[in-house]
Amino acid sequence: MPDGKLSPSATPRVRFAPSPTGYLHVGGARTALFNWLFARHTGGTLILRIEDTDFERSSEAMVEGILDGMRWLGLTWDEGPFYQSKRLDLYKETAAKIVASGNAYPCFCTKEDLEQRRKEAAEAGRPLMYNRRCRRIPREVAEARVAAGEPAAIRFAVPVEGSTSFDDAVFGKVEFANAEIEDFVLLRSDGIPTYHLSVVADDIDMRLTHIIRGADHISNTPKQVLQYRALGAPLPVFVHVPLILGPDKTRLSKRHGATSVTAYKEMGIVPEAFRNFLSLLGWTPGGLKDENGKDREVFSSAELIALFSLEGISKSNAVFDNDKLAWFNAEYIRALPVDELSKMLEPVLSQAGLHATTEKLLAVTPLIRERIKTLNDAATVADFLFVDKLAPYDAADLIPQKGDAALAVRILGKTRDVLGQVDFTSTSMEQALREAATELGVKAGPMFQPIRVAVSGRKNAPPLFESMEVMGREVCLKRIGYAEERLKLLAAQEPALQDKGNES
């Protein structure tokens, strides 16, 4: 039978059909994203279908994890979610139609029979394929056995000769010799469908025009094409997207880092950044250049939708680069409006025990957004702005390079005097302390180092004077006074240490 084709003018209908035997992983998220982009680009429909007929491994918690992952990524669907576990009658009806067409037959082999034959085939070096034993049973005999209540699965009768082919939007014509395809099970003896049957029955019933999925499904496609033909249904457009590999060019797995979308959310990745990053794993927007003449990589959601096309999907496998994801995330964080970023940082800081008013958080956010690659980084970069007491730090860090503790004491003493009188704004403080540095005969760098360490507990911190303005006069003076006392102890020890060094 020649392949029927869906009308090219049909409004696209695509689906994302995860199995809830695990959370939404990177590969599944990329598949969902490509379907979403295609549906939005063409004005089509995205259907969400939950393939939950593996009753032992599927769970409601996994379903919620998948839905949460999609919501976090902003991948909205138009119809569904539909659950295969509630559509069993459709699969039985579809299997019956294929039997009636003469393209399937009852199989009475037990699980034990099949395992024994596979064992014998392995020992003899023969292919581990079903030997079509029940296919040779006369039809009327098989029907009588089924009518008598004998348990039977339903197998598809794959043509013995020739080949099965299909056109793929990414890989072109793909062909499989029928001799390499065994008579596969459609419906198990307990009435539960296999993946091969349920996916075709649903795709036809839901009037899908395009099947966009991972390239690991290419080997399943001839079995599905055979069913379309047996049912007299037109073929959809098959679009198999390249796999996602780890940096070592093996299939992406936990050993390469997190693979669950939820895990990236917990790592402080911005959803828009993750979506942009995923979109370029196996798809290119056509060589658009940025202002520096380099290939553009950062795109808004509207731009991704406008640019997306099946022609841009690559045949080559994509590589998941965590460093590249971190770069994307930092780019998006820097571009976010302050009020939007502060709302995203609030739960991260709160979880770390760092609480602040909305006003303070709005003041802190612009000070740290250039210094964080993930939202979670805020808890370590900005913690000193929220705590009453600093974490312990080395008092030696208060001493300027090419200086000593005595100099640092003078700097902090002068700073305390200045801060007690000056208007407590970043501009006023910086101007007054630069003048103080001149009076002390030191440059700005050596002047500001002990101040920075005193108020933040670290050598590298967000902008000094803006941070001090956020902390307020009282907190800054208290921390500088504490640092000054520690330095005085060091200064008192310095002569003794020098003498000891001379004696040795």
C-alpha cells in the first residue's frame, strides 16, 4: 500500500509524550521545547500526553515532576494532559482493526516459551527474534482458541520480504529491511498495549501532523509506519532530532552532572536561560551575527519562536556543556530588570537564612548581579549584607599590600572618624575617604582594602561604598571597630615577631 500523506496545508498538531517513570530530564525537555517552538511558530497545537501504561514504574509524583518542569521552563500546552492509562479501550479497538485487516494475529506463546527459545537462539548463534510460530496457525483455529478463552497476545505480521521506509525531515529517507524487524507485540495477553501500539493509536486519534522526537526512536519508526499502512492512515511528518551527549561524547547521564530539569532549577538556573541554551542543542537559527560579528546565541523567547524551523535541526549529536550553560545563565541574570531579579533572589536568600525587606533586596540586587552565575551564588556573594555577625576571617587580610598592621590601624581609625561625620551615601563616603587617603599618604587601593575586609569579611566583594550604604552607618562602624581591635593586637605582636626573626 502506498503511504498516504497528510495535507501540507493542515494546521500543525504536535505532541510531547513523556513516560512518568522518571522526572523530566534534559533530553525530554529539549524534545518538549522543539515541539513547543514549532507549534508556536506555525500557530499549531501542542498536545501533552502522559504515556503511563508501565503501571509498575509510573507514579503520580513523577507526573507532577514532569508538569512542574514544563511549567518552570514556560512550555505551555494547548490540549491535555491525556493519560494513556485511561485510553485502554482505544488500543484494544485499534489492535482488533489491525487483526481484521490481516496484518496481525494472536500469539499463544507464554513468557516461559519465549525465554526458552531466546536462550536456545543465543546458544545457537541465531538472531534473538520471534520465530513466527503462531503466525503459522490457521486463522480459524486461532480465532477458536481465543473464543475459548485461551490467553493470547496480538502480534503484528511484518512482511517477510522487502523493506519499510519513511522520509524524515532531518535524516531524509530511512529504510529498514523487513527481515530485520520481528513480528512485534501490539497488545499483551493481559490487554495492556505495548509502546508501539499505543503511540500509533494515539497519534492517529489525536490527528497529529508531525512527530518530533529524539533520534533514538528511529528504530521504532518502521514498526509504526507498518501500523499506519495497516490502518489505512496517512503518515505524519517524522522529525528525529539529534541526541544530547556529555562532553566525553557519550550519552548524557548523571555522571556528567544533573540531568533532571528540576535539578537545574534547584541549582539556580534561570528558566529563560535554560530554554535558550536547550534550543541551541541540535538547532541553529541560521547564522545570525551579534554586534561583534560573532554568531548570536542569546535570543528572547519571541525571537526563538519566530526563527525556529525544522530545516535548522542538525543531524549531528549535540554536546551538553555545563560551562556554556553557566555563561548563558550569567548573561540572562545581568539582563534581568532589578525588580524581576530581586523577586527571583528572595526565595534563594531566604532558604539560606538571609532575610531582607523588599526595599533592601532591591538595593542589593544591582550590586551583585554582575558577580553571580547562578541565583544560588547570591547567598555566598551577598551574605555579609544580611547577617548581624560576619563569618570568621583572617585578620592578616586587613593589612594592605606593602603595609603593616600599624598602617591598617591608622586607616581604620581614620575611616571610623570620617564615617561618623559624613553623609552616609556611597558618593559622599567615597569622596571623603579618598581625601582621607591623601591625608594619610596612601593610595586609594591600600586605603580601601582594610575597609572592604572589615565590613565584608573578604578581599573580593561587591562595590564597597554602595554595599556600605546598604548596610548602614551603625553596622559599618561596629565592624570597623571590631577589625581595628584585632589589628591592634597584630600591631603589638609585630615588633616581637621581627625581633624573633632577627635572632634566627
